[in-house]
Amino acid sequence: MARQELTAAASRYTSRKIRGRGPGDQSWQQRAYDMYHQVPEVRFAASWISNAMSGVRLFAGRRADDGTIEPAPAGHLAHEVVSQIAGGPDGQAKMLGAFGKHLTVPGEGWVIVRPNSEVLSPYSPEDGHDWRVLSVKEVRQQSGKLIAEIDGEEVPIPEGDPDNMDPDAPVAIRVWEPDPERAIEADSPVRSSLELLEELLLLNAAVKAIARSRITGRGLLLIPKGTRFPTAGTQQGQAEDDLIEIFMTIAETAIRDPESAAATVPIILELPADAIAEFKHIKFESEFDELAIKLREEAVRRFATGLEIPAEILLGLGDVNHWGQWALTSEAIRLGIEPKAGTVCYAFTQQWLRPILEAEGVEDWHRWLVWYDTSPLRVRTNRSETALQAFDRGVISAQALRRETGFDEADAPSAEEKAARDKEAGTTDEGTEDTPPQAPDLPVDESEAPPETLPASARLVDEALLAATDGLIWSALGTAGRKLERTPVCPRSERQRAKQLPAAEIHTILAVEPEAIDRYRLLDGAWARVPEIAARYNVDQECLESAVDEYCRELLAAGVTHTFEQTVGALSTPCLVAAA
């Protein structure tokens, strides 16, 4: 019964917001859908954003006084409500993926929530809710209420009556990108490109016609050898020669059967020897032919620049090195994925979570919100070697080692296997006073002392660049440490101890999950001086920033202190060594 009351609270709020406003005149949305079905570039862009959105994780958070968002504890009502959205992580991934396309093409979509005790959907818990994402074509207003088309059935969504709430009534949540001119209406990247996409369709048709045209493709071959036109008559001289008819016949043959000879050779016409002195190949090409192809490429490029993700995502990354690809992907997440995830979260916060918390009497209901985590989308380097070293030094668990090396808990040794290994080694996991625990035979350098000689690639790195990078890393870790003190990662019991450490070493006493680095933006603003340093020592800016960013992420997650000697390893990347 509690869940039904929560549904009623959300329904009352949602209906009050829907009444009298509607989605407005959005006739352009049908054209946008047509472009999605007809233009492959539109479909690719929408699918790319959709696939990226499906990797976003939702969580319940509380906005603190300093503006940071702290995740809700496991037992809080906000955590329970958000974890049940769309039936859990799998349903949330599908729901967010669907909104990736809706917010890119028509600019809006709907979510219809119904108690599953009434719907009996096999994809949702019986005591939970059935969540359906619908397009604007599946939801309409009629007689003061919404009508949703779900599985071919019309489902009325009545307005909520605060004095007589129906706990089994469906809830409608509208999610849209507001138009800057009229916020009640939706906007999308495709909307501003509709005329351009219409032009692209015309150019596609023109290029298709050029490719299929027999006359344009092969032309006419003149042969100086006595005039002779082919004739359609059964006998020579019975019918008047008709060159136009021959042209059309051969052109139709080429279109009908592209593999026929008519599609690969020109039409041959014999003329008197005194009419032409040599063979002549006449082509019926138009100046527009080559121009049409260039115009189509330009139209695709203009559409790519009109999207909310880097144009290279649509145009291709073939000419971009892997450091550039990393930067473009990060930029696409920041500019294209996170704003859309924020739009969805805002709708669920205002129309679902907060009404429920308010109805349940949560005192600070207005501080709680549905928020997103995009860290699963971030490109991460192979952490296996760092994990092995950290495990060898005892700073991470065996479970963390398995996770970072690509194994799961099913691969953990059984108790019998561990006992057999301990017996063979003559010791236990903990060791004894006489026999210390043996370090695993790891394929990494176990020495903590700096090597007497550096690898050849490392010796190529400029010493001044090493010094500048060392300072850059310490500054970044210091920035991260100061931020960590204000996050839930640093519990109150550790704050006094953290204050006694240098800011750049605070992460060594805390368990910093890799996801927390992006969630709390620990390294945001840390690389402001990278362009200056890169220009000073003539190295690639993107490569330098990627190298130190990845290195600092490894240190934060492993809880390892930075030393100057380790800077060499951080900079021993091919692009920096080549530049040096």
C-alpha cells in the first residue's frame, strides 16, 4: 500500500504541472522523425548518443551547502525510490538509451508509470511499477487528459485530484529540452538542421541518379568508318534509324541489369571517315555532377557541426591519434551526454522523487535529487600493472585486483585451493613469525628504489620537463586532496587525520573508488597550466594532459604517494618520447 500512496503523490504533482500547458505545436517533429528514418547520418548521431546514454548510472543525491552532491545512504528513502526507477539498473539503461534518441531527434519524450499490480508486465516486479518510454507520437491531449498508446492500447491518464487521489492511476512524466524562445516547446539539434537535411536528401537523389545514368556514365563513342545507325527493324532498311530510342533502350538495360555490357561500355556510333578523323569519346557529363558530391559532403559536415557532440564523432576518427580520440570522447560526454542526462534527472527529480519525499514527510525533501554518474563512460587505461603493484604493496584487496585485471569473483580460488597452495608454499596467508608471507610472483618491478639507469625511452624526456610535470602532478593531487576532505569519501573520523597530511597525500589514507574521481570532479581545473608547459617544452598538449591525468587517476585509486622518480614512468608514452 505504501508504494501506491507514493504513486498517488507523484501523480498529483505531475498532473498539476501538465494541466493547461501541453507540448505545444511541434509539427516539425514529424519531419525530424522522417530525417531519422531517411538520413543515415541522423540515425548514426542519435544512436551514438543513445548508446552512450545507456551507460550512464542514476543515483539519489543530496545537494550540500557548498553545491556538491553527496550520494544517499543505502537506507534512505531517496535511495530506495531512485533504485526502483525503471525496475533497476537494466531498466534504467534502456530508458536512458531511449531518451538519447528522443532528446536528439524530436527533443522530447514521455514516461508512463503504472503500478504493475494493474499492468502485470513480466518485465517488472509484481509489487513494483511498469515504466514505459513513449515518443511524442504515442502521447496526445484529449478532453483535458492525456491519452497514451501502449502496446496498441489507448491508456487514459486523468488529471490528479488532490482531494480524491486514485493510487492506481498512471503517472505521466514529460522530459524535454526547452526551446529558448518558448520554454514550453521542445528543441533539438535536428530541428535547426531540417532544411539542411532536406537539401541532403536532394543531393543524395542527384548522386543516385548520376550513378544510375547510363548516358552520363559512359557517353558516346564515335567511329570513323561509314555511317551506320542501328535499326529496330527486322530487315535492313525496313525502319528508320532512331538514335534516341537506342539511347533509351540501352539506358533502361543498364539500370535494370547493372552487370550487363550496356552498363560498362559506351554506345558505339559509326560515322563517315571524312566526317571525323579519329575515334572520339563524347561524354554527357554535367558540371553539376562533381559539384553534387562536394555539396553532399559539405551538407554532412554542416550537420555534424550542428550536433552537440564533436563533429569528428560523426565524420570519423581516422585522422585522429588515440590521444585525440580520448579527448574527443571526453568532450562528447561533457557536452553531449551529461546535459541530456541532466535533463532526464531534472524531470525525475521534479516530477517523481521530490513529490514522493514531500508526501512521506522527509524534512529536507527539496535538497534531494536524481543525479547521474558518467564515470562508466570514461576511457580508462589498462590498470592491470598498477593493480598488481598495489596489491603487492598491500594497499588493495584481492577482490580489487581481480576486478582491475578483468576477472570476477567466480575466478577467486576456493578454500581447498588456497589451503593446497599454502601447504605447498609451507606457510599460510598470514604467515608466521619465522616465515613472513611470500609476495606473489608478479610480472612487474617490485623494487621501490629508483633504478640506477633509466630506460632509453625515459632518458629522452627532458629533465626540465620532468621537473615541471612533477610540480604539475603535486598540484593536481593537492587539488584533489582538498576536494576529498569535503566529500563522503572522507568520513568525519578521518578528517582530523587528513588535515595533518599534505593535501597531495590525503588520498593515501582514503578508499577512493575510480568512479568517485569524476563524480566529485577531483581533477577538474587541475590541468590549466598544461598548455603553457607543453608549449615551453615543445610537446603535444593533448598527449601531456592525457598522460598526467591517467597517472594521477591511478595514484588516487591505488592510494599511492607520488614521487619524483615515478614522473619518468608517467611521461614514458610514445607521443611524448617521440616529441622529445
